[in-house]
Amino acid sequence: MLEADKHAGHIAWLAAALFLVASLAAYWTRHPFHGARSIAHHASAEPPKTALVFCVSTQFLNLGPQPDGRMLLSWKDREGHEKQRVLLRQNIGDDIQELDKLGFNWPWQQLLRGLEDPFATVRHIHLVGSQDHPESGPGSHRQLRECREFLAAYFRHRDKSERVVFTVDHLPQDFENFKQLADLFDQIIRLEREAQVPERDLAIDITGGLKPVSVAGAMATLNNDVAVQYVQTNRPKKAYLYDLLYLAKPELH
């Protein structure tokens, strides 16, 4: 009986020790994430960017150019009857408000929100699409040229010296493959460096796509001057810039 009590005491001591170690680990690792969070809020006031990366989600509405250059957005119900029409006038602020009347978040409306602040300064936009999937169907890479035309219409009145270049020829990505996405974001950062674009002028938008897109995009901006951008899906639906920095845990000297 004494041997059993002794054995039970050892188990209780071991459990208590493991709890203490886990608690200390949680305490020491909380600091880096707290640091990243506080820096992010501070960085949200940074000036607009000149180069942006968007991961484009698939959209299922009908988008048709009009003779006057405007875009008509429409969709039909299950019976094939046209349900609603929205005429986009190529004014980002006005069109965002018009699209709010839809009653749901149209994926490409978030692209407009992400462009609203840097509209006057942006010069290069990377559009990244998802690859086809056997279960979910065609990927958004099939819509990148349509997306380019949709966004380019907002810049058509600019002078040639301020024209915006769109890059849509990145390979289709598996939006659930973290490594593939991380490699692509690193490649885009290198391309912008080679084009003499300072890191501080580049932002990776992580609003579209799946969760691995957000994680890979955020990781690509750690400990450099590249910002990560996120557009809120709930009101007030603002775009925020974050400058993430992973800090080492504090040490006593």
C-alpha cells in the first residue's frame, strides 16, 4: 500500500511539474505575439503603397463592360431570372457604397476597398489566382484577366506617367499549400526589390483566399519592411496595414 501511495505521489508531482513548464512556456511565448500586435496597430497609419499583391477569390456574378466604359454587375436566381443589377461608375468610393446595397460581401468589392487608400500612389498590382480543384471546381486563375479589366477601368483616366501595371501571369496557386504560397510571396518581394521598389512601398493583401493565404502572406512580411494588408469583412470594413515583427522573448540580466 505504501508503495502504491508513493507511486501515486510521483505521478501527481510529475503532473504538477508539466503544468508549471507549460504555464511558463505560455508566459514566455506570449511576448513575441504581443509585440507584433502592438507594432501592427502603430503601423496602420503608414502612407499608401505603390505595389500591392492581391490573392483573388472566385466570383460568380455576371460582370459586363458597357459602351461608355462602365461595368454592369448582375446575377440571376435559380430559375434564371435576373435578380439585381448594379451599374459601376469607376469611382471607387461611390462604387463601394453602391455595392454595399447588395446585402452580402462580393469578393471583388474587397479588392476595391484594398485599393481605396493607395489609389493615388499605386503603380504595380500583382493578381494571384487559385488553381482548379477536383471538388470545388475551376480556380480563380481563370478570372484574373477579367479581374484585371475590372480594376484597370478605375485607372483609365490617369496620365501615362502614372499608369498602373498589372501582373497576372503568376502560376495558379493551391490556396491550401502554405509552402507554395510562401515561395510565391518571397519571389514577388524579390521581383519588386529588383525593380528598385523599396520594401516599405510594398503590401501583401491577405483578405482573399483561404486561411493558409493569410498565414503565408503574414509570414512573408516578418522582420522586413513589407506590410501586410487586411480588409475587414464586418463594418466598418476598413483596410488596415500591419508591420509584423517577431521579437525575441525577454531575458533577465
